[in-house]
Amino acid sequence: MIPLSWYLIVAAVLFSVGMFGAISRKNAIAILISIELMLNAVNINILAFWHYHSQTLGYTDLHGMVFAAIVIMAAAAEVAIGLALIIAVYRQRKTVVASEVNALKG
Amino acid sequence: MNYELLTWLIPLPPLLAFFIIFLATHKNNKLSHSLAIAGAGLSWVFSMMVFFFAIGYEKELTSSISWLPTAETWLNIGVQVDALTAITLFFVAWTVLMIFIYSVGYHNFGQPKGDHDRPGLAPHGAELIDQDGKHKHVLSIEPMYARFFGFISLFAFAMYVLVVSNNLLTLYIGWEIMGLCSYLLIGFWYAKPSAKAAAQKAFLTTRIGDVFMLIGLAALYTLTGSLHYEVIFSETVLHDLATTISPVFGLSWAGLIGLLILMGVVGKSSQFPLHVWLPDAMEGPTPVSAMIHAATMVSAGVYLAIRFFPVLSAGWDGGSALTTPMVVMAAIGSFTALFSATIAVAQRDVKRVLAYSTISQLGFMIAALGVGAYIAAAFHLVTHAIFKALLFLGSGSIIHGMEHGVLHTQEHIDPQDMYNMGGLRKKMPITFITFLIGGFALAGFPFITAGFWSKDEILSGAFNGGFNVVFWVLAISAFITAFYTMRQISLVFLGNPRTSAAKHAHETTATMTFPLVILSIFAISIGWVGIPEYFPVIGGIVPNWLETFLGSMLHSEHAEAHHSSIPLITSLVVSLGGLFLGGLVYRKIQNTEKDPLEWSLSGVYKVLANKYYIDEIYQFVFIRPTEWFAEKIVYQLIDQKILDGFLHGVGKLSMWLGGKFRFWFDLPIINKGGDKMALGAQKMGSNLKVTQSGRIQDYMVLALAFSLLGGFLFYLLLF
């Protein structure tokens, strides 16, 4: 049986990659993909904890799975809106570089 | 028929007319005078019904309601009709209605508007151009016609309230409203300085008496706990008042209260020394305000004195030992009677003669009360009201006729000066006949006129009571009265016209002559109700109704001691003698300037013509010092120096303190602090500006940093 820490390490690596991408990438679509990575890392964490928790309880409850499913739904909605925004920005400014979209600069 | 309710209703129609005229109909002259006359007429109908009920049943009508709650009890007000109220109602109702009708003609209803008349001045007359293109001057309508009817309606209301009330409080209310109306009507032509001054003089002079009267009422209320006649005039209360000693001069309370209320009477009925307002009151619209000041309002004072006779005479046994208020009344009354009769002799203004004669006749009544001739005083009150109303309305008619002549001839003469008249008997026959009747009643022409009977009663009352001084003073006054009455009649009506205006004088309209005729009927017939039974030959033919009727009100019978023919002979001699002498002296005056008395009395005439210089003395003794005090002490010292000085000091202190606060607190703390705060905010903003790069990833890093920091702090605090 694979220990819990392995899952957590994979999730942490995945999250860090996502965070690095979200902070350092220039392309707005790439930032969106990085955010998806972070969300999925969190999902791995949730499912891993759920699995081990079910085993200690001795029976299967659905809470963790439902939680993960809701996160996936939220991620899907977020991607839909994020892509729509990026397309709208692109139509206006002919660019998808996040740092060039700085109309709110103080 | 509910006569109590009817009595309540007597004063109300004129009050309603007053409000309707002032609130709604004052733009419409015809509607206004119709309303006023309808109001007065309705009151007249009610009064006559109550009067005939009262004399028919000889039963007192009383009715009262709770008005104001006073702790556990209620203050009651109400109405009462006894013998005195009934006869007063009789003459008030008649004279008031006659004033109202007369005023329509007097204020030139139906005449055109004047060319340059304006409110506040008497009408100047209008110029008309007739068909032939000729200019014609005619009388013009009063500019404030409706307003006048409003005022006299209010006046009528007040007089009725005073007469029908059964307590001194509502009597006092009516009394004061009449004071107000008197002021408003004397100052009716307020743009004339003399009218304005006369109005103020009347108001202030009567106020002096009223203040004392109010003190008297307060004392009475404190002592007896009531202002109702039936309580105050009950035997026990009178006895208590007469026997307890007041703190002033050792007078009994009845004496003190009597004197205080007598002051009110002196002010209202214009007795010496408060008589000065009445002659000046002739500044008002000629006959009407004059008549208020002759027939009705000044009668209110005597009415109160008669009403109050039980208190004034409390402790009097009917003999010659008079109570203090009675002595004062006898002295003031007889002195005033003689004093103002002598002034009347030297007056040239037709109205002023009558004004002084009014004062003199009121003096007769007060003197009669002073010697205990209660019924004679009430009798003279009624007859005088009627014939003096007649005389004043007649004089207004004379002046009106003269004004007509003055407008016609465009002469610049005073239409009220008797020396500018003469021979008016042919021009104004109705006025002449009625004025003659009124004048003879005033002079006491024997047997026919009402004035003879009432004056004879007063003289015999004074003589039979043994008050010889009062008797002779009144007899001399009566002689002078007859003299100046004949002087007036001769100067106005007899002889030949002395000016061309008098030649063109004209009889006045029917609305003015009708009241004259009605009143002259009363001026003769009203005397017959009071012919004494012991009178030779005609005594007893008509029963002495008045004495029986009024005598029923007195608590104790004051039996007449004996009847002497001396007073009768005296009244015959003085009235006929005075009339004869007056006619003899003034029968054929030709020039307009000199009075025959002027050379025969020389210096004395001047004193009389100047009214004994009383006005000048008051001016010197009271008015000047008051004005000096007001100007120098009150205004210049107290007001300007002390009060203004204090206020200016407070102002300066505040200014100084404000300046200090500004430099110490406002500028350094509030202003600078505000500025600093604004600068700080600005600086902080410009420093924080760099964080707002507009780049989404920078915000993400910041959010991460803060959430890490927050998580760390959270961890630190919780674990």
C-alpha cells in the first residue's frame, strides 16, 4: 500500500509547479493552466485524505468525493469564465500577455 | 318662550356681524351695513321681548353656566335680568339701533367716491360734472365705510354683554372691549394727528380708572370668593364688608372696594379729574362716536355705580350719615356737574358744548347716587341717554348740513363752529324740531320733557335728604345747563345765517332724520313713567311705575322723609330762567366773532374757554415729567447707558474671547491638524501607489505573501 506521504509529496510538487507557473508565466492562458494545476493538486490532497480517513473509519462515506467533484466543477466554471475574459481582452488589445494589461496601474 | 336663552342671545348678533364684516364682506359696503343693522335689529328684538317680559312679570331672569374650572369649584358666568337691567336694555337697544341706522346716512352711503379721499381721513367731498358741464361739489362716501360698521357692531356686543351679565367678570370684559372700541372709533380717522392723540388720551385716561377698578374687583373676589351680584349683594356679605376694617385709612372693606370701583366709574363716565378724554373724543366720526361717548358707553359707568349701590352704600341707614364712597360720589358728582356746565358755556364747537354737557349730566347722576337718590339716578340715566343721543345725532345732522353748504360755497370755515351757523331752522326743519325737543329735555323744560322729571327727582332727592350744598350746586348747574342749551339753540337755529355756507345748508337724508324723530318721541314720553305721586295736580295720573319697578331691587326701603315744594319751584325757575336768559343774550347775534360773555366776563371767559386749563395742568404736572423721565432716565440713562452698555460689554467680551480662541485653538489645532491629516493621507497614498502596478501577477504575489503572513500569525496566536 502506498503511504499517504507519497500522495502529499506529489500534490505539493504539483502545487508548487502550478504556483511557479501562475507567478512567472507571461501568457495569460498559461497562468490559467497553472491555476488548474494548483486546483488539481488540492484535489489530490482531498482524495488522499478521504481515502485514508475511510480506511480508519472502516466504511466508505461520500463526503470527500463530493468535495472533489465540487472543486472540479468550480475549476471548470473558472476556466470557462477565464478563457472568455482572455478572449475579450485579446479582442480589445490584441495581446494575451498578462503584464501588458495594466490599465489599473496606480 | 325660553327667556333665559333669549337673554343669552342678546349680545350675539352684533358679534357675528362684526366677524362676518371683517372676515368676509368688508369689500361690500351695502352688505356690511345691512349685516350690522340686521345684527343690531335682532338684538333690539330680543331686548324688547326680554324687557316686556321683565316688566310684565316683575320676576328676575337668571341663568348661569360653568365656565372655567378653578380647583374643586367652577367659575360661573351667566346672565340676569332685573329691573335695572331691563330699563338699561331698553335705552341701549333703542339708541344702538338708532346709531346704526343713522350711520348709513352720516357716512354718505350712496354718494360718489371722493376724488382724493383716502382711508384714515374724513371724506373731503367729490366733484361732479352735470349735464350742462357745470362743476358741482357734493359729499362723498366714507372710505372705510364697512370698517366703521364692524367696529360699532363690536361695540354693541360689548355693551349688551355688560348689561345682561350677572357677574362683575363678564361686566368687566364688556367694559374693556368698549374701551377698545372707543379707542378705535375716536381714532377712526387715524391719519389726522389730533384724532390719533385723542384716541390715545381716551384709552390711557380710562385705563387709570380701570386699573383701580380691577384692583377693587380682585379685592372683592378675594374677600367674598365670588363676583356674582347675588352673592356680593346678599345681606350677610354686605354686612361683613361694611363691618370689617381694611388696612387702608381705617376704611371698611366696603368703603375701600367702593372707592376703587368708583375710580373705574370716574374714568368711564368721565368725571373730574378723569374727565379730560371725553371732549377730545369728539374727534371721532361726528355724531356716532360722539353718541357712544354720550348715550351708551359713558352710561356704563353710571350703570355700574347704580348696580354697585348696595356696596357703595353698605352701612348707610338712609339718613344723612353717608358712607365714604357716597360722600366722594356726592362731592365729585356735584363738582363735575357745575364745573363742566360752566365750561360748556364758553365753547364754540357745537359738539364740544354737548360733550361738556354730557360730563355735567353724568355728574348729576353720580351726585344723585351720592345722596342716596338711587331711583332718580337711574331715571336720569335713561332720560339722559335718550335725549343726549338725540342731541348728538342732531348736532351731527347740523354739521352734515353745514358741510353740504361749505362744499357748495367752497368757503373756508369750520362747519362745527356755532358762530358760523344761524338761521338753520328754515333750512333744516326736522333737525330743528327734534334738536329743540332734545335741548329742552336737557334744560329740563317743565312738565313736557323727560329731562324735567328726572332732574326734578334728583333735586328733590338732594333737598329732601338734607344735603343743601349738593342741592344748590346742582340747581346752579341746572340753571347754567338751561342757559348754554338755549345759547346753542339760538346760535345754531335762530336769527339769520351768519355765513353763506349756513345759507346753503340742507336738510339731511331720511336715514339721519328718522332716528332723530324716533328719539325725540322718547325724549318727551319717557319722563311720564316716573312722575312722583305727590306731585301737585298731575301726580298720580300716570302711576309712578319706575319707582315701584326699580324700588323692588333695593334691599331696604329708604322712606322719603318729607316732600317739599322748594325743589320743584327751583327746577322750574332754573330751567325757565336759564332758557329765557340764554335766548335773550344770543337771540340776535350778527357777527361771527364775539361772544357777548366775552366782554361781560372777560378774564373768566378765557379761563372757561380754555377749560380751566386742566389739560395744560395735566400736561405740566403729569405728562411733561413722565416724558422727561422716559427720555432722560429710562431712555438715555437706563436704556442707553446701563442696558446698552452692558450688552455692548458682553458683545466686546465675546469678540475678544472669540479672537483668542481663534489664535489659540482654532488656527493651531483644528486648522493645522486638518491640514496635517490631509497631507499625511496624500503622502501615504503616493507611497502606497507603487503597490498598484496593474499587473495581475504582482497582486497574486502580494496576496500570497499576505496569506502566508496571516497564516503564520494565526498559527502563532492560536498555538
